[in-house]
Amino acid sequence: MADPLRILLLEDTPADAELNERELRKAGIDFISRRVDTRDAFVRALEEFHPDVILSDYNLPGFDGLSALELVRRDHPHIPVIMVTGALADVEAVELIHAGARDYVLKDRRARLAVAVQQVLSAEQGIRARKAAEEKFRKISESAQDAIIMMADKRISFWNAAAERIFGYSAAEAMGQEVHALLAPPQAQAPFTLGYPNFQKSGEGPSVGKVLELTAMRKGGEAFPIELSVSSTRLNGQWHAIGIVRDISKRKQSEEKLRVSAERLGLTLSQTVDAVASMIESRDPYTAGHQRRVATLAGAIAREMGFSADRIQGLYLSATIHDLGKIQIPAEILSKPGRLSPIEFELIKTHPQAGYTIIKNVEFPWPIAQMVLQHHERLDGSGYPQGLKNEQILPEAKILGVSDVVEAMASHRPYRPALGLDVALQEISRYRGELYDPAVVDCCLALFREKRFSFDSPSPK
């Protein structure tokens, strides 16, 4: 339950004070009151009684309403004063309002007194709430690590301590300045100027409600990266932009270090895979050369299909060692000039599983071991070693499978001469959608027939 209203009556006539109180009770206002009629008593009541509102007569013996207003305005400006007086000239009424009275009520119209008190208190509550909100915002903004900048009519209207630290301008230097002319590089100022008229009308713009990474300028002219979040608010009929700015210089430096580290790691990874491929080449030149050409074609197909650069790299590396498992197959079988026996062919078919076993515990950023394992799988389940079908096969393995077939048929092998590229492309066209993924086949055909792809093309590493 709310505490009763505390009303201080500055009134030398007890009857008039009683009439004032009667009007308030009739309106259902819960209050306690104290009446005083001298300056000294008034001053003591301000300090001891702590009134919520003052009802003051205009003329008192040795003390008047204007003097009371001046005293309250000087020492207790938060306490509203309503003058309750007899006849009052217009000039006097204006003078009272200018002196700080919140309202005045003529004694012959006391019925209006309760309404005047309620309106003044409501307005006072609004003022206090606004001041409290402003003080809360000030405290938050001053303790914030990010710059908080408010702009009205292109000019800075609020500038917190973090903005001083980040940009190097004191609040005195920044306030009233055009924000973009002060903080933005020259090339960023024109778009703002063009878009500002629309912001003035609607509070909307290309930056409002978004988080952007931009370049800003410090006081000395140094450019540095920032993260900017912009919102809009309407105050006193005018749109204001509020920007929260974070200096991301350290974050960018860390990102650059990570990028360089990742590039070095990627280079080391590629070199390691190349070393493995070279090891295979020293034992079986046909297999090693085949792997490099398959990797070149697989990377080109993946690029044609819209794969990301990172995903293409993973596919390229897996293709470079996709026949790694053949290292466990006797060299005389791999280089046998004649047709393989059924037992020898079954032994050859173990190489995807053998390659997978060798690298399955290596923590690549991509599923390279699975690509190696699946590169002989086919859409209809006729492949090996697992007999996977359709969506069970990785997209990269589907690309690797087509690339493997095309290169193998187009190139010379110990057990047969090259069949030629045309025969290889006829093979994948014939079994498009049955053995080989249609999208992969289409991209492969387009590369050779329309874009003049060659196995000697630069690799996508």
C-alpha cells in the first residue's frame, strides 16, 4: 500500500487550509499535512516534514508566495509548488509560473484543487522516472567498455568515456561535431550523406538494426577496424541514431595470426600428403601419376559444382592418396602386363579398405579416410568394399569415383594400352544415374567438351 501524500500548507488562515484539505479528501486523496505561516516555520518544515507537494498562499504577513517559490527553487527544486490564492492578475499568474510554480488555483474555484494536485504529481513522477532512466543510462554508458555515441541531425549529441578512450576525442571536442566527418574515412562519408535524409524521415537506413564491420579513424588520423551496431530512437519528434562501437583491432590481429597458422598447417598437411604420394610413386609410378591426375580432375569437377575452396582442398588431398592401400598389394600384381586372375583382382579390391585402415586415425579437417574407403562405391550398390547406395555415399566420393574411372580408362596401364578419353566419357555417360552420380557426370562432360579441361591443368590446391 502506498504511503499517504505529504502536503505542506503555507497558509496564514486556518479556515482556508481546512477548505483545501476538504477538497483533497473529497477526491479520495490519502494524505497527511502540516500548516505553517511564517518563513522560519516553512524552512523547518521543508527539512523535517519532507513534503511531496506544497500548497502556498500568495500573500502572507511578512512572507509571500514568490519568496517561498524562490526558496524552494534554490534548495528543494524537486518539490512541486501549487499556488492557492485569491484574485490574481494575469501578469501575476505569468510571474508565478516563471518563478517556478507548477500551477495555481483560485480560492473561489477550489473544486479544481484536487485535479491540479494529481496532475502536478503525475507530471513530477514522469520527470523523476525520466531523470532516473537518464541517470541509469549515464551510469551504464560510463562503465561500458564499448563506445556509445548518439547522433541527432548528423551531429554528436552523446559521447561516453569509452568513446573518448577509443577515438581519442574528449566529450568537449566531439559534442556537436558531424559524426562521419569526425570518425569515418573520406570514402565512407558520401554514402552516409546520401542516406541521411531518409533516416530523418523514417528512422530507417541500411545500417539500422545490423552489426557491421567497418574502418574508423582515431583523432590522430589512424585507421582501425570497428564493429558497429546501430539503432534508432525518436526523441522530441526527431530521429536519433545510437551507435555502439567496439574496437576490434586485437580481434583482427588474433584472426590474422590464426589465418597464418591455418595456412601453415594446411601447407604442412599438403606436404605430408604429397610425401605419402611420392612414397607410393617410388614403388608404383603408374599409381602415383594416376592419383595426381585424378586429384586435378576431381578438384575441377567440385569447383564446377560450386563446392567451397576448403571442401575442394579436402577432396584434392583425398584424391592424391586415394589408392594408398595399394601399397599393401605385391608390386608384381600391380605391374602385371596381362589380365589379372580372379584371385588377383579380389586382392586389388582390398585397397580401399587398406587405405582407410592406414589413415583412419589421422585427424584431418575433412572425412578423407571415408572418401578413400568409398571411392569404388556405385549408386546401384554394385561397388566395393561396402556395397553402399545413392545417399549412403559421400558427395566427394562420388566425384572421386567418376574422376578415377575417366583417368584410368583414358591412360595407359601395364596390362593394357590407353582406351582414350572418348571411350572414358562414353562410359560415364552410359552409366549416368545407374553407377555414377548424374550431376557429377554432367560437370565432368562439360569440363572436357565445353571448357577444354586437361589433366595437365593447374591443381586446385
